Amino acid sequence: MAMGRRAVVPLLALGFAAIFAGPAVFSSKTVYVGDLGVFERPRDRLLARSLTEGEGIPRWTPDIYGGVSAIAAQEMALLYPPNVVLALVPRGLEIGLLLHLAFAAVGAYALARSLGLGERAALLAAAVYGSSGAILSIHHVVVYVRTASWLPWILAGCVRESTWLTALAFLGTYLGGDPLGCVFGGVVALAAGRPLTLVKAAPLAILLGAAQLGPAVGFFPENSRQGGYEAVEAQRFSLWPPELVGFVVPFFFGTHGDPKSLWYDAVLPHFAGVPVELENRRPWFDAIYVGPIAVALASQGALVPGDRRLKRIAFALLAFLPFALGRFAPTGTLLHLVLPVFRFPAKLVLPATLGIALLAARGLELRPRRELLVGLAVLGGLLLVASNLVTVGVFADSDDGKAAAERLAPRIAHAAFVALGGVAILARGRRKALALLLLVAIDLAFALHGALLLGPRGVVDAAPHVAPILRELEARDGVPARVFPTNDARMPTHAEAEEAEIDSTILGEVRQGLDPDSGLGDGVRSQIGFLSSHPLRYVLITRETTRLLTENKIDRARGAVLQGARYILGAANEGNLGDLVQEVDGRLLMKLRDAAPWAAVYRRVGFAQDLKAACAAFHSMPDVPVIEGVAPTAVFDGPPVPARLVAPFTSNRFELEAEGPGWLVVREAHGLGWTATVDDQRVPVQPADIAFRAVFLGEGRHHVTFQFRAPYGLLGALVSALTAAAALGWIVVNRKRARV
């Protein structure tokens, strides 16, 4: 293909992606749901602030969980090059989403061409995969959009026997924040029949990604995921088998953008044997739509003999579909046994969608069989009947059900007419490939135009309203203003909902209180957080505090204190939790009355031999800090003496002046990688009260410096740099040899 024609496919992919993501990039509204609002956008603020202030890539962030290793939290994807660049660009998050949708489509095209399919068939694969309901409606968890965009490139690299392409695709998946995506990509890559390419590419990707992998390995012992998940939690989001109808009917169970369309709630009570866990549950995917034509073509592509390699890859991708059912299929138990650290089985519908796209592309190149015509005609007829049945109120015996049915009927009718349109094209037989391709593109564009949920940009992009107040308090007090938000305070008020023009059923998606990660990049030191891999000590202190609350041994204010907070953000009816500092948009920012000093030297402390013993001691609520380690022979007595900061508090380093003797306890999260020096002498940092840190001080005044270096961080960065340099040198040398 000439260079000009090669540029056509990416341009087409960009144009098609713009149909869906363009409004988020160019209009006054933007995406906001799920991880976008509470994780990705705040992460970009953190990254932009750190880069513009000359601090580089954040190594540690004190803004969530009381502090967490940033690079080791792999889903933050701080080393993913597009994230680094786009964090500095206005509307970078939205641009990144658009580009990854286009990249997924181009990858499907490249894979189809590598498997010997023609241009039109490959374009069909690009449209079906890059614009499928699954990829579009998973935009609220952008990490999986990134994974989906790299998956076809992993397979294309293996099919082409290109070690470099395969390695870079694995690297993109990993640095993009999805280590398990690499595992699943590798499983499918084996089906490509090029194990040697995989064997060479995987180590190369590991070495290139060592800068992130090293800190992740060092953090793993203190990662809550290291023990695996219980089956219920691991399979919490599983596709309910009836949801598979969504492959053919767009938004079959409704869309969060139109809450009155949630057919899911209307039909659940009418199915016998529905698990209790499904009551009032909404689908994780708004849509998994690929359209009736794509499904019919994929059926023909799968049933007609030939193209063994393509079918082997496609079937390997489709094999993920039973696992996507999670707890609703025996495969869910198997998946949990093999990968106990894996959760959210529903996301495995993404590789299955690529399998459908490949088989549909193959079906497009085959001569239409009578079974295909009959199948599409019958499907179209059944859908028309179903549309009328839903209209008259079948499965809808409530007002909400009737409202959902009214919105469902035209979607079913849409799919019916698309199916019958496919029959008409196939019956004529002339230019069927081009006509079907155009019909599929038009179908996806119309059916899924509302798949990206949009909210007012001004509301979504705004920092938490409490952020500047907390920054002022931090500047006044000279120590971090650690804050704990109650659940009610994190929810938006009705006034904010009206400002955001958001329906009341999804208020939780736009929160102007103090969301788990909304402080990132704004200087808010939050004692809660949002990561799929929580720090283990945070989980434990939360568990123990919750247990004490449940047993009525403490109130919520005391619970916030035990978790290291000095301030608490409560709703308007929670004014008894502390002393009012300021009212902020219907919420109350309060100083906790018995908050422990941020840093103080304690003469009297307790000791626990290990973490388990520390949890037991915490539950007995001792009136002194409990430090993990062996109790010294010396015993001191007296009240705690506050320490003071003598240099600005930064993410990776701070300095204190403290008066000994005793134990200096700092209410910052303990983590592997933190070191301390007392008067320039290295001393051990020991955990205190489960989640915090302490060092021992002798008699007199001391200068104490805490500094963070991610375990294996320097080693990992060095390995990545040397590997990249060696790879670049190898490429240059081989090009010179080729010219000779």
C-alpha cells in the first residue's frame, strides 16, 4: 500500500472515534463517570503539577491513604508516555481517550491484514472492534481502553513474527496500568502459533518496563492484593448471561446517561432464581453492542472451514467470554483459582469483542450462505416482534418499568431494521462488502452515539471546593492538614447536582466534596483513597477502626483520629464531629477535638512483635502509640512533645526538629522505601499504630530527615535505560548492515 493510502486508515479511525469522543474534546461538556472523575483526572493534575514544578515523575504521593508509593501503584500509569505528555495538554484526558479508540481500530485493521484479510474486511474489523459498545462504555475505566487498544497489536506482532512490535505492545499494556492485561494478551498470543516471538518479546518488555516493575515488586509485600481476593469480591462484577443480548441490541439494559432507560431494574424481578446480589444491581457495561450484522457475519466466519490461523486466534479470544460471566458460570471459579489477584471478570468481554470482529471480517469475504440470509431475516423478524411486545408492557409492571420499556422499544426496532437491511444487501449480492461495511459503520455510529456520558466541563474539571481552605490551614499550622471525609460529605448536594445538570440517580459521579482521589494535584492530604491495589496497612487500620465503630467503642470522630486525620469534612447534619472551621458549599470542615499531633516524641509507648499483634493491640485501644518491634530495656515517662518541621514538607522528603528521649511518631503512612536519619546517622523506621511510622531518639534535640526512595526504583530505571539503549544500538547497527 502506498504511503498516501496507508495514512487513510488512521485518518478514518480518528474520524470515526471523533463521532463518539469528539464532543468530550471539542464541546463544553466532558467525560466524568467512574475512574475518570475520581482517579484519572486527579492523577493528571498530580502529574502536571509535579512536572511543572520540576519534581519529575511523582515517586510518593501523600494525598491518598495518608501516603502511597506512586509508581508502585501500577494503575496510576505514571510512566506511560501518552499520560506524561497529555497531562500537560489542555483536555489531554479526552484527547487520550479519542486517540486510544482510534488506535484500537487501527490495531484491529493491522491484525486483520496480517491474517490475510482484504482491506474492506479489515476495515470492518476496525469498525466493529474500535467502536464496539464494550470499548466505548468502558471509558469510565480508561485503563481498560488502553489495554483494549494494545491487544490487537500484541497479536499482530506475533503473527508478523515481529519481536519489537510484540514487545512494545506488551510494554504499552503494562505501563498503561494493566499487568494482568499482559497475562491475558500472552495467553491469546500463544494461539497465534508463534511461541518463539512471544518468548523473545516478553523478556524484552519486562526489561523495558523494569522502571515500573521494580517499585511494584518492592511494594507487593505491603499491597492488599498480595493475599488475593475472596471469590465474592473477585467476581463482584460479572456479566449476567441475559446481558449478552446486548451484543445485538444497543443499551439493552439501559444507559446511566438516561436513568429512566434502565430496563435492568424492570426485568430482574421477573426471572426466577436471580441471586440476591443482583437485586438493584446495574450493569458494569452500559453496552457491549456490535450489531446483528457483525454477529451474523461472525457466525458464518466461524462455521465455514478454512483460515485456520485466523480462527484459532479468534476462538482463543472468544474463549474469554465464558470467563466474563464470572460467578454465573463454572469458569468463574476456575479463573479465581488460577488468578486469585484478578477481579472484575466482565472486562474479559473486551478480547471476546476482538474475536467477533475478526470472524465478522472473515465472514464478509465469504460468499453469503442461505443460512446467513435466513438467520438475519429471522433475527430481524423476532426483534420487530420483541419491540412490539416491550411496547405493550411485557416484563414491565411498574411505572419505572414502563418508562424503561418505552426507551427500549426503539433500540430493539433499530437492531431489527439493521438486520433486515443486511438481508437486503446480501440478497442483491452486488458490492455487498462495501455496502455491509457502510451499514455497520452507520449502525454503530447511530446506535452508540450516547455511549460516552458527558457532564459540564466547569463542574467536572473543578478542584474540590475545600482544597484551598485546607492549603491555607496547612500553611498556617506548618504541618500537613490531614483530612478525613465522611461518606455523606463526599456526595454532591442537590444544588451541585442541579448545577451539573445530572439526574439524581447518578449524583455520586459528580462529587464536589472530597472524593477519594480528587485531592491529587490540589495539595489535599486525604486519609482515604481510590486504587484497586490498596496499601495493606491502610486496609488493616480501616478494618480495625470499622470494627471499633461497629462495637460502639468509638464514634466517627475518634475513628477519623485513629486513621491519622486532624480535620474532618462532614455533611450539614454532622456538626457534632468537631469544632467548625468553615462551611463549604453545604458541608462542614471541622477540627477534630482530640486529634493526635502530626509529629510528636512519645516517652511512653507500647510494643507489638508483628503486624498481627499490632492489630490486636489497636483493637484494645491503648492510650499510647503501639510500635512494631522488640521493646527496649530503657523506659521513659512524661507527656508527648510535639516536633516541628524545619523545611517545607514535600512528597519525598521532609525534615523535623524533635526533643528526645523517646519515640518520634509521625502520622504519615508507613511504607517500604522510607528511610530516616537522626543527626545524619541512619536509623531504622518502624511502623507505629499499624499505618504510621516512628524512629527512636536519644537524649537532647535532634534533626530528623525522612526520605523516600522506591525499593528497586533506581535499579529498575537503570535496567530500563540500559535495555532501551542496547535496543536502539541494535537497531542502528542492523540498519547500517542492511544498507551495505
